[in-house]
Amino acid sequence: MIGRILRTAFVLALIAFVIHRLFSRRQKRAVREAAQISAWVLLGVSLLALAWYLAGLY
């Protein structure tokens, strides 16, 4: 389990390093905005799934 977490962290750090080195400032901003939108969507879906699960309990 901890190995999987460390491997995931390493891969994400490697991707961040490549983006930092290869992309221009405008491209970095676009990647950041896309990641931010994806994070909000994931949060919303998670809250909906939690609400659905809690509604199923009652």
C-alpha cells in the first residue's frame, strides 16, 4: 500500500517536472486551469456519491 502511494507520488512529481521544464508559461497556466477544473468536478462528484450513499442508508 505505501509502495503504491510512493510510486504514485513519484510519477506525479515526474510529470510536474516535465511540465515545468518543457512547457511555456501560457501552457503551464492552461494545465493548471484544467487541473483546477478537474479537481472541482471530482469534488462535486464525490459529494454527490456521498449524498447518494447516505440517502441509501435511510
